[in-house]
Amino acid sequence: MAAVAIDVRGVSKSFVLRHNRADSLKLRVLGFANRRYREHRQLFMALKDINLRLYDGDTMGLIGPNGSGKSTLLRLIAGILFPSRGEIRLKGSVASLLELGVGFHPELTGRENVYLNMSLYGLSRRETDRLFEPIWDFSELRDFMDVPVKNYSSGMYFRLAFAVAVHLDADIILIDEVLAVGDERFQLKCLERMQALNAAGKTIIFVSHNLDAVSMLCNRACLLWGGQITAEGNPVEVAARYRERLNAPQELMPAGT
């Protein structure tokens, strides 16, 4: 039996929302002297009692409407955020591709950012030297590797970030809704690489609104709605459940993080 790679136990995540209560110029001015006129705080539960277990070699599609908590859950698993309640246990190393350009220094070139990112993941310069050519080839940015990334388009950012993430040889790979960026041919190339990583036994969580890609790539899917898991299992069945909820007139879209 495959070992547990990701174990999410009873995880909840709350955020404090601050609202400005000053609805007039006078109250705004008074607010500098009296804080209660300026804002009030509201506790927002982005995730509620999430239990999720992935095994070595699982590829899970995480789906749901905007504001359902998908990105928050991925950030918790990546260790960028911490749970308000519950715990998350991981087996092995983690590579994450959560936001375009995160971890890139805009003034540095593509080449320099590759070496910077690899060093942040603990790779030596010699190891990065070995991986640089495959990253360069996969990204298809051969003419732009010595250009500062501040001059990159969003598609070029994505190509470089994805190429770095999939060459780290991590045990767990977390990918947010980034395959929506770039041209269709390169997106297909990325999906094929993710299939190869899965065949090599990597554990992948893939957040996407592309239900066809989830059905094609993943062996499991999880539907988040209003910060809670409402369906989990076969990706085709979970995607169908999602479509049903989207088309139900009585359903209100959740709002949140």
C-alpha cells in the first residue's frame, strides 16, 4: 500500500477582515483620535474542518468557485500560511507554483532567477548548473534568459516558473491556477510533464477551473464550496457534481479568500 504523502487533519483557517466604519469626513478625522470610529473587525472562516489524505503518486484536482478556499488550502499545505486549527503532515520535499513571479526578483535576469530559486530550495550551484540546460529548453526562453524578468510577459513568467518547479525533483508538487496563462501548445506540454511526474510517483495537487484538464490528469478530485469539502473521489463524478451546483438557481456563490 502506498504511503501517505499529505495528511490534512481537521484544518480550519480564519482571517480577520477590517472594515472602515467612518462614513463621513468628520468621523474619518475623529478616527485618528478614536480608533472605534475607524474600523471594526470581522472573523472570516476561509476553511472549515478540512480532512484530506493523499498517497504517494496521487494527482488530485482541487476545484470550486472563486472564493471557495482552494488557494488558501494550497498555501497551508505549502507552509506559506498556518492553520487556525488542525494540523498538516507532509512526507518528503515540496515544490509549489502558486503565483506567477513569486520568488522572482524583477531586476534580475531569467538566468539569475533560476539560480536564486534553486538556492532557496537548497540546491548547490553545481546541481543548478546540471539542471539549467533542461530548464532553459523546457521554458523555450532561450533568447530571453539574460533579460530582466520585469520585462517578461505573464506567459513568459509562467514558462520560467513552471520549468523551475518541475525540475526540482520534489516529492510533492502544488500547482495553482497558472495553466490558464500562456498559449495552448505550451499548456499541453505542461500537462504532459505533469503526467510524466505522476507516472514517476510524484504527488500532485492541481487547482484548476478547467474541468476537462482535471478529468484527464487526475486520479482524484475534491470539490470545495464555501470553505468546506462537499465532494471527493472520481474526478469525472466530482466535476459533474460541481456543474450541477453551478447550474442550480438556488445556489449562491460563496464569497471569501
